[in-house]
Amino acid sequence: MCLCRTLLIQQIRGSSNAILVKEKKPTNSLLITKEEGLVLYEDMILGRSFEDMCAQMYYRGKMFGFVHLYNGQEAVSTGFIKLLTKSDSVVSTYRDHVHALSKGVSARAVMSELFGKVTGCCRGQGGSMHMFSKEHNMLGGFAFIGEGIPVATGAAFTSKYKREVLKQDCDDVTVAFFGDGTCNNGQFYECLNIAALYKLPIIFVVENNLWAIGMSHLRSTSDPEIWKKGPAFGMPGVHVDGMDVLKVREVAKEAVTRARRGEGPTLVECETYRFRGHSLADPDELRDAAEKAKYAARDTITALKKYLIENKLANEGELKKIDDLVEEAVEFADASPQPGRSQLLENVFADPKGFGIGPDGRYRCEDPKFTEGTAQV
Amino acid sequence: HKYLFIFTEEINFTAILTSPSISPLRHSPWGKKMAARIHGGAGAGAATALSTFNPKKLVAPSRTNLPAARSSKRCIVAAAGSDASKSLRVGHSQKLIANAAVATKAETSATTGTGHELLLFEALQEGLEEEMDRDPHVCVMGEDVGHYGGSYKVTKGLADKFGDLRVLDTPICENAFTGMGIGAAMTGLRPVIEGMNMGFLLLAFNQISNNCGMLHYTSGGQFTIPVVIRGPGGVGRQLGAEHSQRLESYFQSIPGIQMVACSTPYNAKGLMKAAIRSENPVILFEHVLLYNLKEKIPDEEYICNLEEAEMVRPGEHITILTYSRMRYHVMQAAKTLVNKGYDPEVIDIRSLKPFDLYTIGNSVKKTHRVLIVEECMRTGGIGASLTAAINENFHDYLDAPVMCLSSQDVPTPYAGTLEEWTVVQPAQIVTAVEQLCQ
């Protein structure tokens, strides 16, 4: 990986549908600066350490339910999200811890959410599969596959609306992350159509890790090359090595720039792999050991570290681990309180009058028991 | 009072109930033919009621005062602002939201004679247009809402005025465009999402249940979803099973949403405006057969309270709870009942979720008998929930079991005769009241 090859998206003039994907000849110019390199490295290391810690905490009974870890796929999250601004939006799936972290949600807030504590980013009400942050424009965290894609399309629509109707200076983009399994789902196709039709500033990122729980991508998909589905809807479709953060970043730059310029959506298929099972409840017996070994050898963190050192961008000492940040997050989460009963009925409605009028003529939310969480609603 | 029922072009049936005063339609050949048909005894529902129609006995819908003191003198609205938190108590909301149930004493342009007359779909359009003028974040999305003007003309002319992005013609993909509306709402817009027929929203169930209802909660209150999801539903005139569904049954369990049903031009406009201004996701149920109802509504701005029921006709003997189209079957039955000496209290519950247990409760405490008349199916409908709520809260006040008249648990048949038998007819309502009042 000492010389990175870049994939370029080129459009053939006169035909917006047909897209060529070419490989550029290797050059000697580096793709990143030292600062950028360190940001990328730290982000990926944070993601990896965090997920490893999640596994430990789960088996120690600190978190429950369905927890889906991102180990191995860090290049995709880091490659895309580190190019975004705070006002750009990210939409993810249930495998969302690392997307939230990359977008800027603090490790403390994510860990507390996983522990179900009040200090979690969603006050303990969302859990592993629903990481939201208004401040960082992390629009979730969705449990059903595909259901976040329309929401992402809506966020992109707002961006276009702000520009064209409200005449605001807005070039926010939205990045929607989802998996290979989702690409057989109707919502995916409906949104590809809508996004291309209205030229929405959105990037559809397929994290193709070849497996949907125990269903191999090849067994469930008539044409497994997902990037090809983009041109069918009138947008560029790109395939990129999702185990290489620099390649992902190059493709992402192009796609984000396109979107900001108002040229519409892009479909990016990242070939990646999850080192762990689908979730912590998955025994992961179906996947071949050889396949796992093959991808483990292409670990994005090891590769980036090698690149940074070989190209004299950083030395070993600077690429230290950041375990302390994750450990501190665990301590914080442990020390945080559980939600009180009073929180039960809050946040169901933005306007709690929605619980209606009780037999005594008062709105139910005026009942003191409402704030105690014991009211009959 | 005049109630003009004209069904959509697809349907060739007109039932006209008019007072002896002038109705434009009576002078058309079609109108005359229909009028003759009605007065001759044929037509939908209990024909006997029509021949003994006495306009003075029926109180104006949506204009009646509840016996409990409500001293609102003005029918003007203030947008829910910081004042709202100070006086949520029903009955003291004078300065805030106009309560349709309060307006008899209030002098509005409609009651003093100026006002303006329009059809229900026009009232919806007026409400929508006013809100779009007021707030540039309000937008519309749905199938054929733009250039076509809406399949029931609710959005007619809006695309010309506001542009193709604010009145968005979507492709046919309910799940995706409902989700898109939700995503847009989370990021600052206030979309009004139209289901061309409420039944089509079954395809959007994933988005409505998981995202619309739940995201405010699962995000810990960070994101609000101020969408309005609206469209026509209910049993029409031989539209077939799939176009005759009552989605309120299916959506009622979704936490985090509110559901309202409009039934008159007055409350249609008022509820539309209130729903758009609400920070909660609101599903507004319209009815295919009610779009051409005509009524005079105030010139000045007003909105209706989303959580309150509407007193249609105060009475003493029995409480009849209904909503949407069945309100008219109830009122038709009421005429017969009045002539037979009964005094029914008719309440249009309007808020299907949550129920206004104050208005309903006061009525039950007065009459001790409850009849629910709904268009939902017997199983799991709004009536079923309402029966449970009344039994739970007002059991001590009941002199008879709560009776609920619902549609049959059958897919709505195409044939006219079969269709008529699936929904509740005025004659059944009369029989039920007689039974309950024994």
C-alpha cells in the first residue's frame, strides 16, 4: 500500500447515465497530510477500541439486547465522515456506534447510551440501534434495514429546499450508510429513484460486507454488483475497496463534491468485511475461516499505520493507542444514573398535549403524576 | 340547515338534504331528479326521516355550547406560544385555540352573516394555503398533489402559487416519500404528506410506525417530527374493498402520533391548521364522501383544538359518539329519534387518538347511556377502544352496557346492496337507541 491507487469517476459527455470507472496510474504525490493522517488514524482506532470494549461490557452484563459491532469496517465510516462538516447529516443502521463516533458524538455519550443511562446521547431511550445527535446531525440509528434511507433522502431534500425555496446558503449533504442485505429492499430502490429524480445532495454508501447475518450476498442477490444499480437510476455507481481508508476517502471526496455542487446523488459500494459476527449474539459459524483471514490481513488500521510510517508522515510514538478515552467513557457510563421513572412519559410527544384530555378536564400532561411517570395515559 | 352531499365524479349518486330554502343544485335537472327521488322515499338511509325533517330542531353543527361554562367570546386564534403552557385547562382557553364547541355565543363572521361558503375540500385547501403563506417551511408532498391539483382537489392551484418543490409531485412510493417527509421534518421542514387514499399508506406503515411515531422518543427528545399525514379514507360508493379501508384502526396503537378526523368544512379547515402547527405528528383522516359538503365558515382566522371533541347536538337521553361520515348517519337518525320523542346528545369525537374523555365523560355522566357509531370494523376499531375507555373510566355512571355499532368485519364488497349492509345505516342507529333507552 505504499503507493495508493485512486479510482476516478468519469462521466461520458452527453450521456449522464453511463459511467466509467477508471483506475488512475499510481503517482508519487501523497493523498493526505500528516494532520489528516492522524485524524483518520485516531478515528479508526477509536472506533476499533470502542467496539472491542463494547464486546467486553456486553459479556460482563453492562449492556443488553442486540449489539452490532463494526470491527473491520472502520475505513468506510472514517473515509466518508471525516470529510463532512458538522451541518452535514449522517444516517446509519443498527451498526451505528462508529458512525456516531466519527460524526463527533462523544464516546461517553455513546457508551452511556449503550449502558442505558440518562447521560446517553438519547437519554437511554434509544439504545445500541438508535444513536441520534441533533448537535452533530447524526440522524440515527435504525433497527429495520432500509428504513433510514428515506429519512436520509428527506434530510437531503431539506438541504435542497433551503437553497431553492428559502434561498439560504446551504450546501449540506447527507450520507446514508447501509449494508448489502438492504440492497434487495424496496426502500433502497425507491430512494435511488427519488434522489436521482430531484438531484438530491445525498451519497448512498453500501457497506458490502458480503453477509446479512447468515445470508451470503451471493445467495440472495441476482446481480451481486451493487454499484451497477446506480446508473440504472441515473446516478454514478462506484465500487471501491472498503478496506482501504485512503481509497474510500478519494471516492468520498468526489461524491461529496458532486453533491455540494448540486449535481445529485452517487451510489458507492464499499467492499468491506466485519471481523466479528453480525451481532454479539451471532455465533458466526457460517463464514469460512479462510475468508476471515483474507480480510484480516487487509485490516485498514494496520494498513494506514504502515502507510503513515513508510511515508514519513508519523512515527510509532505518535500513533499511540487511545484506550484511555474509551476506558474513561466506560467509567463515566458506569457512574451515570439510570433513568428515573419520571422519564417514562417524556419525549413521547414533542407537545405532551398529545396525550389528551382526561376525565377531569385537565390535559393529562398537567397531572403531577405525568412528570412522575406514573400517570395513566 | 343545508347539507349537500355530492359524491365525486366517479360516483353517480347524489343525496340532497335541503331545507326549503334555495339550493343551487335543486334547479339543475340532475338536482331536481335527485330531490324528487329523496322526497319520494328512495335514497340512502332512513327515508322516513327526510319527510319529517324539521330544520329548527337540529342545532347547527359545531356551534353548540356545552352546558359547562365556557365563556369564550372570540373565535380568534393565537398560535401556540408561551401562553399555551400557562393555561392548558380546557374551558379556559379563551385566548388560545378556538374551541369549535364553544362558538354559539361567539360572534363570528359566519354567524353574523358575512363569512364565506365553501365545500369541505376547499376548506382544507384554504387552511393549507393559509399555513403555507404563514410559514415557508410548510410544504406538501404526495402523488398528483402538484400539477394535477390533488385527486380530490385539496391542493388545487397550490403548485402554481408555491412552486414544484413546495408542492411536490412524488413518484408512487409511499414508504419512501413518507420517510422522506419524516427526514425533512427532522431537519427543519413541516411537510404535509398526502396519501392519495388512506389505504395506500399501508405501504408506508414502516415509516409511520417506526419513524413517525417513535423517533422523538428514541432520540431522547432531540428530533421533532411535525408532519401532517392526511388523505381520504372510509367507505365510499362502490370503490371496492381496498379503497374503502379505515386506517385509523391500524394506526391507533402507534405511540407518539395523534389522529383526528374532520367532518365539516369548519372543522376540516380548523383541524388542518392545528395539525400543521402542532409539533407532534398528526394523522388527519378525511372521508371520500364528505369532500363536497358545503358550509359557511368565518372569514377571520381560527383553528380547532386537536384534542377536543365537538358537541353536535346536546341532549338528555343518550350519548351518541361518532366521527367522520357516520356523524351524518347519526344526525339523520336523530331526526327520526326526535320525532319519536327521544333527545339524543350527539358528539363528534374528532380526536381519535387521544380521546377527549372530558367532553365524553360529562356527557355520559348526564345521560348514562352510550351508543358508539363508527365506520371501523367491529374488531379492533376506534369504537372498540372507546368502549374500553368508557367502561374503564365511567362504569359507575352507566345504566346500560356501552353499545357500539361498527361496520361488518368483511372486506367492503363492490355491489351497492352488499356495501350498504356492511356499514351502519340510520335505521340501525334508531333501533339501537330505542333498545338502549328501554
